[in-house]
Amino acid sequence: MTPPPPQPPPSGTNPAADSAADPRPGPGPLVVLFGATAGALGPDLGSDETDLILLVWQVVEPRSRQVGTLHKSLVRAEAATLSPQCREASGLSADSLARAEPLDKVLQQFSQLVSGDVALLGGGPYMLCTDGQQLLRQVLHPEASRKNLVLPDTFFSFYDLRREFHVQHPSSRPARDLTVATMAQDLGLETDATEDDFGVWEVKTMVAVILHLLDGPSGQLFSKPEVVKQKYETGPCSKADVVDSETVVRARGLPWQSSDQDVARFFKGLNIARGGVALCLNAQGRRNGEALIRFVDSEQRDLALQRHKHHMGVRYIEVYKATGEEFVKIAGGTSLEVARFLSREDQVILRLRGLPFSAGPADVLGFLGPECPVTGGAEGLLFVRHPDGRPTGDAFALFACEELAQAALRRHKGTLGKRYIELFRSTAAEVQQVLNRYASSPLLPTLTAPLLPIPFPLAAGTGRDCVRLRGLPYTATIEDILSFLGEAAADIRPHGVHMVLNQQGRPSGDAFIQMTSAERALAAAQRCHKKAMKERYVEVVPCSTEEMSHVLMGGTLGRSGMSPPPCKLPSLLPAARVPAAPTPVAYYPGPATQLYMNYTAYYPSPPVSPTTVGYLTTPPAALASAPTSVLSQPGALVRMQGVPYTAGMKDLLSVFQAYQLAPDDYTSLMPVGDPPRTVLQAPKEWVCL
């Protein structure tokens, strides 16, 4: 039963003094808070990114066991559409919400009413108390961030009633599985079953649970509040650090210009570990739209996973589990120079790209100008160099505050000498990645052996004896495809299922199936076209082996026709040296013939960087059976025009790092130029085998 609301103190009395004289110890006033959104309720509260529509609260004075007036306030939502679950539980309508006050007005009323109730009950600082962490961490803080609202400091610390209950009753079910109803049931409390006002019953029952807990042994109750970090803290990470895999997630689909602060804002309300945002870079050293985020504990990580497909601006962000090893691989470093550079706390890091190789600290400081001084002068600059000491044209700079960093960013694409300089926001993890990339081995395994043709060829011809599957779920497996085709799977040729990967080496949603005949292919397409697989309909259309080969080898096939893959570009060899085209052969990683013989084959389409595929070393026996010459293959020569005169062998090889070169890499580069010019004179045109 809920105690009656307190009466105003009689004139001439001092409530604060009476409260201080109360011999019963306890915490300060508690504000019991309940909220609901227009979407999911319960443990999924806030997981669907819907707006807050309801707040119910009541003040409890633990020392005097008095309670204040119960308040209920509707909140106007930008999207007034209510989910069926919310409509049934709350009884609210879109019309009633349209007449409500916006969130900023409701929060002002909340602060005023709570302050008045706390003053009537004796005064003092108060603390929020909620049923679980979703209301504050998953609803209020993210919504306030989206709407650029500044929450009062009282919303950055609170008590979780479930945890407080579990402290006094550890033998009960886990804290995350508790609800208001189960806590009242475990305590044997009588609740008002006739109360049908949404949110009121929950607050009244929470108040009754709190008062019952206070009557028991309460030495540890309401002593350690939950804290919401107000600001993300940057910091370095070492390769020797051990990171718990239960605290790391991977965010995918980030805008390329997003910074670590933007990522922290996306996860507003959750506590990210110091230096816990690591933006990932691609093989060219540019951001690839992914980040690894490390949280302070597994509970924060689990809440972060509920933000899967929430929005950052107009883009939705995918959130998946990751491992601690992945985080250390990206964010960790071993350089003492980098550690000293990142040891300064509360600094804003900017990256400068495109610096002249001759530029030094004085040149960079002069480029930035006196209006945006670098922290520590030359000591606040970190130049990125190759292992042999040659400059790369990249540097990082530290600034003491956001205002100075903004002033420096206005120098973006300003000129230093004859070059324009690009400036971007950066992170400690990006500093580590860039230094690791130039100073040590690649972060991911690279291609260690040439691709080998598997023993079975793709028969040439234009007969439409294949089918193309478009719109497959990204999680679809070979078994899913066979089940999807049903009886038609019996007409698939051996090794006739070919998955198509995208540039990142992930499933693209396309696959090709080789059937035993054109009639079987047409029958399979008619039977399975737009049939559902895992809640997605899949298009099944007939195609020819030639069309399939073009796509599998890196070309494109669309309504406008076929675009040839790089390996099918016209050859520059003299006609006499080009033999007749052999039977098209499907190229796989060397060990694929042993690992994927049963209806599986993986093609990089279009060709992907070997750093994203992870090829294994080809067995020596397989290498012995490989062709000894690439000149028998059409299109084996590529001519490069417009190469800088200063380009060296290493620079040219880096251009073709994603493609298969001839076995003798360096001897495959032949200079082309005027007869008097020698190789040492760096000709402007090269032919690469």
C-alpha cells in the first residue's frame, strides 16, 4: 500500500532541522521515475529509437518515510504513431499526444515540481530512481542528444531499483530479469489491482518496494549510484592491453567524416571506456565507415547492441559484437613516440594530409598560423614516416580545445608551398593505425601466394544454362540456397553454386547457379522467382555462362549490358604473341580446392584487396601444377600511362596489390620510352605483366 501524501509542515517549524534530527539513517530524497515511448516497452524500451511520450514520478523521503504528490505528464512526440503494444498498454491516442508539451517543456516542469516536493519533505539534494537502466540510458539521453537538449545534472546519476533489490535479496533471480511486478511478488506486497492508469501503478509499486527495502538491513542500499558519463575521454591503447571481448562492438555504416566524438554521441547515455573509440582505416589509410567501440562493462555493451540500425543523421548504423583482439589490433600501438604524443589528456587531434615531403615543424606551425596554436609547439606535432625515415606527407597535431581545432579546420585545403593540405578530425586509435601501417607489418594478413585455377573449368558458350539469384540475405549459406531451390537443386552441376562477394569480401546478395541444361535453368527460374528466403524475396533469372563468368571475374551485368572485368580488358600484346583464348577458368584461393569442394566457391567480385580476404598459403604441390607463364592468357599485359617520373618499383607494385601479378614481380615491370633512355631514368610509361 502506498503511504498517504505528506501534509505541508505547520508554520513556525523547520522541516530540514526535523529531518536532520531523525535518528534513522538513509539516503537523501529519491525521485521514483517511470517513462514510456511510442514503441517497445519493458526490456526493449528504447531499442526502436521512438520518442518518449510519458513521464510519471513521485518523491520519496527515505529517512521520514514520507512521499510526495504523484505527477504524470504526457510528452509530445515528433512521430505520433503509436505501436500496437503501446496503444494497448497505455490507452493513449495520437490526438492526446498532439496536445501535450514538447520534451524540453516537460523537463522544465519536472525540475520545478520535484524541487517543490523535495522542499516540502525536508529539502536536500535528490537522486533519481528507475526500474532498470533503459529509461535514462536508452531513451532520455539519446533523444536529448538528437534534439540538442541539455539535460540537468540530476539525469547523469541515478539508482537502479533492480540492483538495489538484488543487493538485499541476492538469492532471487538475476537483476536484469527482475520487474516491478516480480519484486513486489517476491516481497509479498499487496498491490492495487484496480489501478488502470498507465504508469501510475508502476510508480506506486516501486515506492512500496523502496519503503519495504528501507525497513530491512539497508547498510548497502542506495549508496552507489549509477553514473552516466557526460563526456567521452580520449586516450591511447597499448598492444599489451587485454580487452574483454564482452565489452566491444563494431559499428558499420558511419559517415566517412565522422569523428570519435560523433560515435560517442551516437552511443549517448552509455559509458565508453577511456580511448574506447577506434575508427577503422582501409588499405589506403582512409576511413572505411567502421569503428570498434569498447565499453566499461558487458551490460553497457548489451545496451549498445540494442541500437542496431539506429540513425546517425540520415544514415542507419549497424552494430555487431566484436572481440577484444580486434580492438587491440586496431587501436593498440607499441611506439614510445606515439605514447608520448598521446599522453597529453583532453586534447583535440587533427590529421594533416598532403604535406610536402620537405615540410618540417616550423612550416606546419606557420601554415596553421598564430590564431590556432598547437599544444606544445613543435612537440605537439607528430610526423608519419616510412621505416627508412622517408616522410609520408601525413602528420598529426594537438590542440588544447575545440575552438582552436575549429579554427585550424578552417585551413582545410589551404596551400603550403605548391600543395593544398587536407585537415580532418582524428582519434588516438587512428594515430596508432597510421603509424602501425607505415612502421610495421600490415594490420591484416596479406596475399601470400598467387591465385590458382581450380581443376574444373567454366564451360564456354552463350546457352542460358545458368540462373542468377539476386537479393539474397547476407547471412545466406550454400545450404540455404539448396533448400531455397528445392527439387531444382538436383539439377545443379557439381561445384555449380558460386557466391559473389563485394569489395569488402562480404556477401553481396548475389549468387550464380550452373544447371545441367538450359531447360532446367528456365524451369528453376520460373518455379523460384520472387520466392521468399528469410523474409526476403529473391529474384531468379536465367543467364549464360559467359555472363556469369564476367561477373565472377570482376565485371558487371546490368540493364545496359555487360562491362568486362579488369582481366578481360583488351591486350596490348602484338597479335602474333596472343594465342587463341583458352577455356575460361574460375580462379580461387589455392586451398579452396581442398576446403570448398561441395557446392561452394568464393569469388572476389569486383576484385578485392587481399587484406580483406585473408588468403592462405598455397601448398607447394599446387604451385607446381600452376601455369608457368601468364603470356598464354589474354589481357595479361597492362599499360600504364602518366606515371610520375619519380615513381619507383615499390610504388608501381602497390597499385596492383589487389591483383595477381606474374611470379617474378619485379621483372614483370618493363619500362617503355625513348630508345636512348635507360631504366634508371624512370620512363613515364610502364607495361606490367
